[in-house]
Amino acid sequence: MVGATRLAKSLFPLRLATVSDPMSGLFVFRRSAVRLDRMHPLGFKVLLELLVRHPGARVAEVSYEMEKRHAGHSKASLSEGVAFLRHLSRLRGQRLVGQIRQRPRTIRERFHELFRMVAFGLVGLSGMVVNTAALWFFYEPAQLHHLVGATLATQLSTSWNFLLVDNLIYRGQRRGSLPARAFRFFLLNNVLLLVRLPVLQALVWAGVGVLAANAVTLVALFLVRFLINDRVIYSADDRGRRDPVCLLVAFGAAERVTPPSRRRYQYLPYRYDVAGVVTIGSQIMLPELEFFRAQWVADADLDIKVRVDDVGGRGPQRRAAMTQYAQQDVLRYTEQLGRLGANFRIQLGPPIDIRVGPLLARSPHVVYTNILEALLRFVMVSRGHMLLHSACVTLDGVGVMLSALTDTGKTATVLRLLRDHGGLFLSDDMTIVRPDGVAHCFPKPLTISSHTLRAVQAQDLTPGEWRRLQLQSRLHSKGGRSLALTLSRFNLPIMGINAVTQLLVPPPKYSVDRLVPCRIGTTTRVEELFVIERGTPAISDLTPAETVQRMIQNTDDAYGFPPFRYLAPSLTIGGLSYPQLRERELEILTGFLTRVRSRVIASDRFGWADDIPDLLRQERPEAAVGVVPAQGWPRWSADLATAGGGA
């Protein structure tokens, strides 16, 4: 059985990567997650069929031990082994055929495929020259049989073609390791060689010259070689790739806690009161929450506690793992590097207790963004509030909210609105909203990405800060985020890489009043919502249903980086499971948006900061002119927040 498992995982390395035993006969699945039209089982190893034919399914493992057989006999036999091999070959063959038949979805993708085919043909033409020259040498001076010469020539031309194809045509689409790609490339060419040799011999018997016959067989199989390389070996399609993190569920087992290497203190020196809704205590200073510093909050009143501790085993492991200890309400994330990795442990409360490893403790931004904010989001929901991915300002007394996908230009627009048109600043990245239409401020430091530089003036920063910003803004922008998301699909300690990167090159974060003269407000009633997009200039209204969908989409986009997609589905907060929390979040957002006018505004010149004030002046000539007086540093009280239960 061990050999069968290894064989199956070697044939489907991506789809079975996080499954320890795809041959198990004990498994459960949601009926809605399975498409019966995809299933064609032989009555043998149904779990293997499910996993291979449903690559996008989320898989979690529950450990159990096999008892010794007390009666009966094993059905394993030679015929069963043959049936298993047939089953594997059929699954692999159907997967291969499906990839080859898969066509580009858009005209742009078809154009790119055509371009790659032309480039592949030019490389193949150069390889044909190498192949023909090598065959001539082996056939004429070396006096080898023409079939032997063709075999040796194929190895030389394959090496030539692989170097050019791998480094020129598919440089940006390379998947897996260099040896793995080379093995697949050579395997393909040698399998096709077995097809070419009989045809080559038949042409020679028909009187065609050896070199000409060899060239004919090479040209005849060009399209097959291209399609398999383009759609299988170098395919950019990740639908066959499961998340690289193992999801484990321990129902009865207790968590194994390794004794700490040294005594750690328990005091929480940094305390925060977030809009009177959630209180947080931490051993790490959290710059994103500094606006909410509230040292008067007692330890007993804290909803979330963040401490530094040794998390995870001492030795390395093959993959990162998210383990849920159901009986203890504990979630633990451990990476490949043992205690050296970016590990954390969450004890769901109340209160919620978070333990982060020493590496994470050195990168507070990662602790907040990748762990704490996800929990803060759903604690807010359990208390009737929503942490909405949006910016919020007041212009001439009108509450205005901006929403966009990450790295569209929201931060630059906010800076320009405040610099050119005045008003109050409430938030740039996240806003706390209530069903009654009221928004609370959430003034995190602004992250200056590459496209946001256009809204930052050199005199706002020191010369040293401005020079560092040129590098920081490029690393912590859409390009850097895209690279990180791409790396997260592979078996890498991605949170550790992120923490080290942020430690070496800190994100360029500045408080809003450092970049532009402004006042910070605490609450406002939002009346206008603008979803900003890049594109041909246009303005259009959104229906309530469209607005809710856009806002949920934009908010989820902010939580796309690991380990949110592994952590969130296992959360239970305030007695609500993850699906219930999402449902309640939708209710809060729907209530909030019933009092807001929503529009999409597109621009191809980052002109939202000019267009939005012009619209408001045209539609609200009676709006009060001037700036609302500055609000004091808030000590939150019950009149600013709705009452809620414990976390």
C-alpha cells in the first residue's frame, strides 16, 4: 500500500501534495463539492478519483490509526494490482487529454498563444538544424545505423531546444524545479521519438533520403510538441494545484505543547481600544493600531491578547500545516522550518489568546495584517460592526467613502483630496461601519506604493526617507504583492519569507498628517460611496445588490494573502461559525448601504480626486463650505459603539 500511495502521488504531485493517504477507504465529503458528471470510478479507490477530478476542493485530514485485522482476508491480489495500474493510467491520460484540449478563454490569450507558437516554431527550426547536423555526423562519418543516429541526434537537439524554450519563451511561466521541467521535456521528445522511428524507417524504405525523412517526421509532430509544452509542461493554469498547506483536524487528541526554551514574561505593555468595540493587549507594538492606544484598559477587560512564545516543534517538517484542535478551540499554524518559522497559535476565547513565534514578533506588520486583522474583522462582526476595506473622508461636511481593489489608487486619491480640497480624514485602508450608516475612523498609517508616489511631495519627507521610499514603494506595491501571491502557491515558508522581507525592507508607512496637513475625525454618516476603477472615464450608478457584491469582493481582496484562507474557515467567534459570521457581515453591510448612494467612477489618469469634488459641488450646491473642527484624541465611550457580547 505504501508503494501504491507513492506511485499515485508521483503521478499527481500537485493534486495530492497535501494528502497523506489518497488510498484511504474512510472519508467524507460535502455533496455540493462533488460533480457526479466528472466521476467515472471503477469501484476501486474512490477517494483517489474524488481528489484528482476535483482539484479545487478544500481538503482537511483527521488522523486515525489502523487496527490489526481480526477476521477475513485482504483482497489484494495480482488482478487487483493490475486494475489499480489501469485506474491510474486512465486518470493520468484523461488529465493529459483535458489539458491539451483546453483552449484560450479570451482573444488576448489566443493572441499570446499564437505568439508563443511562432516563437516555439523558430526555436524548433534551430533545433532541426542541430538535429540534422548531428544525424549527418552519426550516419555518415560515424557509420551508425540511421535509427541509432536519429536517437542520439534527438538527445542533442532536445537539450538545445530545452535551453532556449525554458529561458526565452516560458521564462515567466516556469513551474517547479529545473530538473523536473527538463525531465518532462526529455520524456515528451523521447516518447515522440518512438512514434517517429517507425515512420522514419518506412520513408527510408520508400526511397526517401535519411536526412529528408528525419526532417519530415520532425515537422509532422511540431503541433503536438507545442500543445503539450504550452498546455501541460509550462501551463500557467493553477486549477490542478492545491493549496500547499496541510489542513489537519484533531478531534480527540490534545495539543502537544513543547516546553519553551526560556521563560517569557506575560505582561502586555501595549493596549488598544478600537472604536469602543474591541480591546487588544500586545507584547508587540502594533503601529497600525497606535491611534487607538488606551493604556487605561485593564488586563481583565481585553478581548484579544498577543504574546510572544515558542510555537511548533523543534525539527523541520515537509510542509506548512494548519492544525485545528477541536476540543480545545485551538488553531496552530507551523511552517517548514520548525521553531525558526513564522508560526502562531490561537486559543479562541473569550478572550482570544494569540501566541506568535520569535520571527513573527520581529515583524509587527505581518502579525497585524496576516493574523490579527483577520480576527479583528470577525470579532467586529460578532458585535454588530464590519471592518470594510475602504477609505473614508468628509468633504464640505459630506461623508464620502472610496472603495477599490488593492493597488488601484485609493491612497493617492485620499491624499490629493485632503491636500487640494480639505476635509476630515477617517481612514485609508479599513473603515468600521455600522448598519445605521455610521462609519468610525480607522486611521492606520498609509502604505506608499509605487503609484502613490505621485501624491507625495518631496518636502513632506527627509532626503533619506525619500531615497528609501524609491525602493520600498516598489517592493511593497502591486508587483511585490503579485510575486508574493505567486510564491504562496508553492511549498515555501511564505509567511517566514514575508516576515524576513518586511524586516529587511520595512513597508513605507506614514501617518496621514505626516504627508498632508489635515485633521482626523472620529465618526461620520456616509452619504456617498464611489467605487474607483482604472479605465475609460465614465460614471455609472450601482444597484444595491451590485454595491454589496462589489464591497464584499473588494474587502475579500484585502485578505488574499496566506494564511487567511486556511485560518478563517476554522474560526468560531461569539458562538458564530465562519459561515454564520459571513452571513452576519453581509447583513451589516446591507444595512449600512441602504442609506448610501453608490456609483462607479472610472479614470485613465488617476483623476478621481478632481472628479469626485466636482460631482459633489454640482449635486450639492447647498453643502456647507469649510472644514469641520478637529476632533480630539478619542477615549471611546458607549455612545460611539453599539453594545455587543463577548468575543
